Amino acid sequence: MNMTRRYGRAVPDQRVVEYIPSDYGSNYTLIATLGLNGWQAP
């Protein structure tokens, strides 16, 4: 996962420089439940 912070801190009168990742790649979705018998996928 390529994630950046939403907010940054900088010295007064200075700009925060944060580079946004360019690797977007594939998106994955995981659907599962956790019960008394462990993990189960539908």
C-alpha cells in the first residue's frame, strides 16, 4: 500500500514537502468473517 500522511509539520514559514507515490498497482478486496471456529470466507 502506498499511503502518505494527510498532514505534516514544518518549521514556521517553511512548506512541508511530501512526495505522492506513483505506484498505483492493483486494488484488492478482502471479505471474511471471524467466528469461534476461526476465519471463514464466503
